[in-house]
Amino acid sequence: MRTLRDKVILITGAGGTVAGAVEAAFRREGAQLVLIDREAVRVTGRAHSFNTPAFEADLSSFGSAQAVVAQAEAQFGRVDGLVHLVGEVVMGRVDEVHEADFERAFATNVQTLFYTVKAVLPALRRREEAFIAGIAAGEAYGERAAGRSLFAAAKGAVASFLRALDAELQGSHVGVGIIFPMGTVDTRTNRARLSEEAARHLIHPDALARAFVAAALSGEGGTLLELPVYPPRLPVRQVV
């Protein structure tokens, strides 16, 4: 995209911590946001502060995804982009996780992405320039992490789906971006369970938000398809 100004961008999973940073970053670039979450109450405050609509949608069915895209098109007359941030972190070693964990990992991370992309593609193909982005994980970029096998598999599927989608969209005006947090993201939950020293290495959501904006604005002369975002570099503490 040459610019995000006045572009209508759907953001799913809009009530999350990373989503809040992404929404603020895209709004600063002049985008018109459409916030989508499975619980409208999670995004009511943000929608008010950004002066933008909030829609409640589960996205676990194609019909639900189609309905929310139709609502956005009816209100704004078009849709220019999608940033898909739905997806639960499912922890546990292979011999500890259950069937329900498997279903939750793939339903939230992969199924919602597939249905939402399928629902929004017709609208995006009608635009002169458009954009789709999703969030993967370091495990999908080649890192290994014991105790996160299902999450790694689901995020690997997310990354593979978006890579294949990018290939399918070659020759179109629809760009694709995949953001890979290469470490733990700084959320209230993650910070509470870590030591003060470990918390210094958390990836701030603003860093991920900047990566999403950079990917969205790429395309002329080169594209940013895969963007790994690493933990911050910290000065070495001197031992006296």
C-alpha cells in the first residue's frame, strides 16, 4: 500500500493487548478501523476512543465471517485490509495436552484465519491496493520450544497458509504479511509470571505494531512478506 490514510482496515481479535498497539499504530497512519472481537464488551472502550465501530463475531464459522465483512462494507462502502490477530496460546507437552487443547489451538488460530480471509478476499480484490496480515510465532520461523507443540503446529499452519496465499495472490493488488514474535510478548499475564530479569526481554506490542504497519506499506519496489520481531537488545549490566 502507498498509504494507510482513509483505508478501511478490519482488525480481528481486537480486544487483545497486541491488537491495542496495532490499532493505535494504524490509526496514527490515518486508517479507518473496524474492530472485531468475539465479545463486543472487550472493544467498546477502544472503539469509542478511536471513533470507530466495533462488531461482535466469533469467526469460527464462514457465515459469521461473511456477515461481519458485509457489515463493514455496508457501513464504509469498501474494505481495504485485514489484520487477523485471533488465536489462543495453548501450552503443554505432548503427553500432557488433551483432545480439547488440539481443537482449541487449531480452531482459534487456523480456522478463524481461513474463514475470515475467505470472506474478505472478494472485497479486497475489488480495491486498487489491499492487504492481509496475520501473526505467527517464533516456532513457525524455525525456533524450538518444549511444551508448546500444539501452539507451534497451529502457528506453523498459520504461516504456511499465508505464504501459500501470497503465492496465490501474485499478480493481484492484494499484499500479504506475516509477523513472527521471536519471543514472549509483553502482556499483563506474561509479565506477572516472569521474574524481573526475564521481563526485561519481553517483546513490546508496539514493536509488533510497527512491523504490521511496515508490512502494510510495503509493495512498491519490494515486499515485506515475513517479519521476525526479536526481543530488545539490552545493555550488559556491569558487576561491581
